[in-house]
Amino acid sequence: MSGTMKKYVLWFAQEHVDFRQAEIASLMRIWNIQMNTSTNHNPERPFWVVEMVDDDAARKLASRSMSLRCIFELWAHTNHGLAQFHDALREHIETHRKALATHFDANKSFKITVETYNKHFSQKEKVAKIETMQYLPVEGPVNLKTPDVHYWYIEFWGLDPMNVPVQPHDVLFGRWIADGKRDMINEISLKHRKFIGNTSMDPQLSLLMANQGLVRSGDLVLDPFAGSGSLLVAAAKFGAYVIGADIDYMIVHGKSKPTRVNQKVREEDESIYANLQQYNCGGLFVDVLIADFSRSIWAEKMVFDSIITDPPYGIREATERIEFKTQRRTTVMTEDAVHYPSTSPYQLCQMYKDLLQFSARHLKLGGRLVCWFPMLRKDLDSDVVPRHKCLQLVANSEQPLSGYSSRRLLTYEKVSDSEADLNAFEMPDTVVENFRQRYFSQLAEDNGTRKERRLALREVGRKEAKKRGKQQQPDGKWRYTQETPDQH
């Protein structure tokens, strides 16, 4: 690590671990932050020791992060026991006494937070840990609610809860700089949102997608499979103007079947626009259109800063497109009648081909496409994803959905405007070929296996009951022969 930069600790929430690297890299790009990581960097750990220029860079990074709990300036870190940790902390304080003097001022209140990972400490044990640091030259009063200076002491006891070591792997201490933006996850929670649907995106994932899409204030962001508009809400929270499209008339107009328990009929004002108004983002709503993505409605010169979307996979929502038919001759009876176009299945391979080609044509240079891609885990191969010559794959994160299926969040960046490459799409058909049928076949197979396992366990139980002298009674229960139902 460089000697001209300051060391910080990024302390993460332990969820969506596979998305950390992509989000932090995207935020570094948004804020133009330079950051170095240690040589033994392990992205799965709940903390990263990094270097940044100053506290302002750390605050900017935390100001939009959904993965970070907080960032603190590192004063001491060791993986060789508590004695060495205290020596390192004493040495740091002595070496930087002048620079740290302002934090120890008698007029500044303080607080020390003790955190452990993979091991529980009682409050008494936490206080005992604080008592071992009486050499800290703090002179101000203790303030547990709003301290002027907040110190963090962390013990990391490994990642395996079944194999907790005798001593902590790592011990860290530092001064708190900033919290992450995880409060925004609760702010746009689906529990209190005006309008939701069957497949409304989890708030944290939608905000992660907006970050990976490099969404900035004033950008124009499109979701071509908008549904109930969760991704539009996330983009608007970061100041972008949002526009969506969907083939489903009912969901766009808020007339689909309610998804909340005990709600029989939707309220009249339920809509995507109502959601944006709920979060004070109504002025950023451009429109939501009813459109078939397989037949582009956009002008050739239409350009978007980001495209963020969750295409339907055919599991909980149908993959549909308008069926093309030769126009029939109209009659007096039909020319003024309401027309409901028939639909046909929209094959996943064709859908992703259309999506990448559309992005190559309508994204600005340097703009990003962020989309989900479904897979069966037995097919799992990070290299077998859709590709396009105009789009560079910059992030690929997995979210397991079950023991046999998952989806990957793919982030592409437009790197070329070449007309010759606009249709240069590549993807093995086998990856998503008949995904819906294969998904339900695997589900049925797993259900059958579980049923066989239950029957086998039941048979073992019967044999054990017979060995103990029990017999099955007319009511179906197993009892000893001298027992009667009245005895129970």
C-alpha cells in the first residue's frame, strides 16, 4: 500500500456478499475515487482494509453504498493476538499524537463501539474489552447517543460458525468516519409502498442496480420491462429522470390483481407515478409506456444514460410479445371495435439478444446496461452469459434463488459506437433454451426426491415402532398394545 494515503476499514453488512465488489467499484467510478486494497484482500470478509486519499473520499463512498455499514479510519490492526494489537494501538497514538490531539480534546465527547463477527459477546464482556484500552488519552465525557468522536473496536473470529478459533483472526480499532446509506433501504421498503406487484424488486437490490448503472442526478434512465416500477424508484432516488415500458396494460395502469394479503381491490390511485410521488420524486417521472420490447418504438437518435431492468423469465411473470399476423380486411363491424392483440411466447434467447442490441444502439458511450439473467445452478459458468461487441461485461454477481436455480446480475458498459458491430450478439442457446420447462422439471424432480426421502423415513419409523412393541391403531397412530386412546 502507498505511504501517501490513509488507511480505512470498510465494514460491510453480511448480505449480498457477491455484490460488494461491483458496487464499490461503481461508486469509485461515480465519485472518481482512488482506492488501494491490501495484497491479501478477501472480498468475502466483512471488512476490507483499504487506502484512500482523505476522509472526504471515504464520506463520498459511504454516501451511496447499500453494502457498507460504516467506514472508519484505521489506527491499529493485527492478526497476531490481543497483546500485539494493544502494542500497535499505543504506537499509533504516540507516533501521531499531534494529528490526533484534536480528537482527544476535553471538550469533545466520545463513544467506543465493540463489534464481533462470528462470536457473541455479552454487554459485560464488551465493557471489559473497553477497559483494556484505558491508555487511550481521551479527556472528554462519554456520550453514547451523539458523540463528537466515535471509536470502533472489532474482533473478527473467522467465517465458519462451526469452527470458531480460540483467538480472533483479526483485531481492528479506528475512528468512525461515515455510515453507509442503508437507511434508504427502509425508506423505500415494499411494506409501505403505495403500489407493488408480484415481482417488485427488493429495495436493496434495486438500489444496488442503480449504483452499478452509474446513475447520477439529471441522467435519463430506462426500464423496458418496468412492471410495478421498483427500479425506476431506485434510479429516481438518486436524482435521475426515469422512463419505463411494459407490455402488460393491467400492471402499467395499476389494474392488476392486488398482491397484498387481505387486499381485494386495488385503490384508484395506485400507479408507478404514485410511488414516485410518495418518495418526493414525482418531478423526475417522464412516463411509462405500454410497449412490446420486441418491436422498438424508439427513434434512432434516442439515447439513454443507463438501462436498468429485470426481464421476465417465464416463472412468476410470462414472457410475452405481440403476435404478428397478416392484417385482415376490416368490415363495418370490426373497424371501430376495441382490439386486444394476441400474444405469443417471447423466447429468452431472443429477448436478451434484443436487449443487448437495443442497448448497443441507444446507450450513450460509457453508459451502462444492468440486467438480471436466470440460470440453473448445474449450468453455472460465469463465462456463459450474453455478449455483444459494443458492450463490455464489467460485473457479474450471483444471487442464489434455490438449491437448483439462481440469477446473475450482469453489468455491461458501452465501449463502442461502431455501426458494423451493432448486431454482433453472442450467446450459446443452451444457456436459456427452454429455461421455464427445465426449471419446472428440476423442481418436480427435487419434490419427488424429497417425497421419497419422507416415505423412507416414515418406513424406518414404522420398523422402529414395531421393534418397541407398538402397533398401528385404527385411528392411524402407533401405540403399545395395552394403551387405549383414552389414556392420551
